[in-house]
Amino acid sequence: MDSSDAAVLGVSGVVAAAVVGSAVAAGALFGFDESVLRPFRLLAVEPIAWIVIGALVVAAVGNAYID
């Protein structure tokens, strides 16, 4: 993985952390109702979601190493 791939991976990590942080902050400010908790609940109970996330991570890392 060269420096540009590492930069893209770092930026995507920061964006993902910002999305999760803003969802948690919105839930804390406006109350945790069904709409805010639903994506987290689906990740917790659906093993297929973890398989899809794992496949996306493997594809992204594999693409970085192939290039």
C-alpha cells in the first residue's frame, strides 16, 4: 500500500467515524428513537450485514494491494 492508498484509507476512516459520531450525537440531542437506533440494531442482529461489511473491507484492502 503506497502513500496515496494510505491517505484514502485514512480519510475514509475519519469519514466513517464522523458519521457514527454524528448519529450518536443526534440521538443524544433529540432522543434515541427507532430511526436512529435501527442501523446499529440491524448490525447487531443480522450476521449477513457483518458478512457484507467484511466483504467490502476485504475488497478495498485487496484492491489497494493489487494496485
